[in-house]
Amino acid sequence: MARLIPLILIALAVWLWLRARRKTDAYMSSYEAPAPGDGDGDGQDGPRAPAA
């Protein structure tokens, strides 16, 4: 039993770490790649020309 408790704690820590990584990855991918057509309301989609 004394060997089982640290294994359970390590497994729980790894599971929580992987879960946090998955949630962070989902959040970052939704933040970095907006849906098509989601602009700033000016009606233009796609990249803009650089300001001269």
C-alpha cells in the first residue's frame, strides 16, 4: 500500500497536466485562428496591404 499511494499521486498529476495542456491548446488555437469572415467589421476578409 505504501508504494501504491505515490503511484496514484503521480498518475493523477500526469492526468491533470495532460488535461490542462489539452484545454490550453484548444484555447490558444481558437484564439489564434478566428473563424473565416470574422474581421473587424469593415467587410474585408484576408490579409491587408502594408501601410505605406
